[in-house]
Amino acid sequence: MSAKQAHNVASEALGSLTEQVFSQIKMATPALEELSKAAKSYHAAIELANQAANTFIDSFGKVAVTATRARGATHELGVVMQKLVSAHHEIVKERESQANKLANQFVAPLQKRLKAESKNLPKLEDDFRSETKHHKNDLKKAGQSTIKAQKSANKKAADRDRQAKMAQALEAMTHKAQLFEAFNQRTLRDVLIEERRRYAYLVDNWCSVFDMDFAHSETNLALIKDAVALTHAPNELPPTSEQLIASSGSNGLMFEAPPIGTSASSVGSSSSTSRQSSVQPSPLTQELQSMYHPPGAPVGGLSAAYEPTAEQINPRRSPNGGSSPNGHVSGGVALDLVLAQQRASLTVNDGPA
């Protein structure tokens, strides 16, 4: 198989995978929309339950007051009943705080992302198909030029200049095939990031609301830690996903085609070591990142040396579970920052070794 054929086969495989990911994203969207509606209903039910709980506690408190008006042991029992009422009110306040978190840190961000995706994902898919058509037209033209050059070179009177032109035409056609494969690898990388990112943000938002419910069990706490680890660096592609791209490529990872005249093997080996610095988030990822990026957090994500401020350590623990003093909604915190907050919280819960 020639180099040009290898690139074309790889492009077809990569393009097919990209179409499958687009299809999977679209198939998952109705489930996310249903989840958004269910979360709103859940929040409304919690609000009603909290109201009923407060009514119940207030009624119990009135009974406690009547008990305190008695004498002797009955009075002592009435005092204890009032203390129980106060403690029960604190428990309901925590539930009210969780209800606020559910609204601000799960429902609202999910609705925003679904709205943004409904506009941007179709455009991303249209751009992919438009660019695919453009690359195929370029390949077709390059193939026609190569055929003409070959016919000219096959003539008996063909000179070296015609032979050189045929070689240049073949090289140009191979380069067009490389460009097409690189485009398909970049697009597959982008859609894989988008697919993973939507679930990473969703899991993080879920943890920010319900993590305290899991803190009373070591098994459940370990589950939260595993979830946090899997949602790390949502704007990057984990090795398992990179391997999926590399296994379909003609020569491993190749997000950029080598300059014409450069061997693909040398570029393929160097791209694997430099891809972290050259790969940029897709336009949709950049848009959502800027939308949910908190003031003071590094644009490129958290580095090992980054230390969040005391205010940033855990904003979702605030009593109202809503906005911070600067007006930023805690549900809109960039995922890297929230993950750092969770890791800090989990470290504190673990205690010293």
C-alpha cells in the first residue's frame, strides 16, 4: 500500500469514528434534557419537603413550650424537647442549603451547557462535513494532476523535466492525503474532548451538591475520589482516547501534516512528544471555558504550583450555596478549580497518614 493510500484509509476510518461520536453526542442529548427536567422536579420536591419539615418542627416546638410550663420532671422534658427542635431546625437548614446548591450548581449549569451545545455542536458538525468535502475535492484535483503528469512522463520522448513534474505531482497528492488525515485526527480529538467534557462537568456538578451525603461512608467517599480522578483535565484527552486516534492513523498521532518533502515517520514520532504543547481546545471548549471561568483562576488550567485562595477553597460550602461576593455563581466555576477544591476537601477528610 502506498503512503497516499495509507493516509486515505486512515482518513476514512477516522472520519467514520468522528461521525459515530457526533451521533453518540446527539443520542445522549435527550437523556441530558430529561435529567435537567428531573433535577428541576427534584429541587421543587425538596423545597416542598423542607417547607413541610419546618411546619412540623414549629408544631413540635409549640408542644415543647407547653411542656416547659409544667413543673418537675415534665418541665425538664420540655427543655430537652426545645433543644431537639433547635437541632432539627439546623438539619433542615442544611437540606435547604443543599437545595440551593442543586439549583445553582447543577440545574443552572446544565441548562446553560445544553443551550450552548444546541447552538455550537451542529456548527462543529457542519464545519467537519464542509472541510471533509473541501479536502476530498483537493485530493481529486491532485489525483487528476498526477494522472496528467504520469501520461506525460510515460511518453517515449519524455525528458527529465517531465519525470520531475510527475514526482512532484505524486508528492503533492501524498501531502494532500496527509493534510486530510491530520484534519480528521484533529476533528476526532475535538469531538472526543467535547463528549468527555460534558460528562466530566456533569459529574463534578453532581459531586458539588451531593458529596456531603457520601462523606459518612469510606466506601462512598472512595467512590467520590474515583469520580474526581476520572474528571481531571476535561480540556485534554486521556491516553486511552489518544490511543483510539493513534490506532486508526496511518502512523500514530498526527494532528498537523508535515511540510511537503518531510518524512511522515519523523513527524509522527515527534508529534507524540510535542502534542501537549501544540494541541489546543476546540472552539466550543474555549467558549464554554470562558463562560464558566472564575476570576483569578489560571486560563490554562491549574498548574502544580497553583494554590487557591481561602475564598476559593470551597465556595459551595457557603450557607446559601449561591453566588460569591464578586457575583460569580459557584455552579459556574471552571472544572479544574472545582476539582482542586474537591481534592483539598478530600485531603482534609482523609487526615494525616
